Amino acid sequence: MDNKIRCQSCGMPLSEEFGNLGTNADGSPVSEYCVFCFAGGDFTNPAQTLEEMIQSSIENMTNDLQMPVEQARALANSFIPTLRRWQN
């Protein structure tokens, strides 16, 4: 993976410029999660499992980025479990 700052739930690159930073309950930006994963001070899908996030990531990479399925699967399975949200 590159050295971009990434969402610690889904791995999406984060940037104020992209306007994709998550938000705290007071509306202030959160620097470690994207708006799709964290908004209003909470995870948008708090019951989501690691396996569900991996599947969602594979679907996004193949549909939105036209990445080959095997490449997306390998990347998601190696990277998503290392993110802060999925550490126990």
C-alpha cells in the first residue's frame, strides 16, 4: 500500500480536499475514518463484521476501480484486517 492517510475502517484514502473525512457528534472532522464509515460520532454500520467489510471492499474495487477480482480479494484480505477498527 502507498503512504496515503487511509480510513482505519475501510482503507479509503482520506483528505479534507476530497471532503471525505468522517465527523464527530459536533460535526468536527475525524482524521482516522471516512464519512462513509463514521459520521456524527459513530460508525455508520456499527454491527458490520470484518468479513462484511472485506466483501464490500472487494465489490468497490472491482466495480468502481475495475480491478480484477483476484487482485481485489488478495488486497482486501491482506490490508483490511490490519486497520485500527478491526484490531482486537
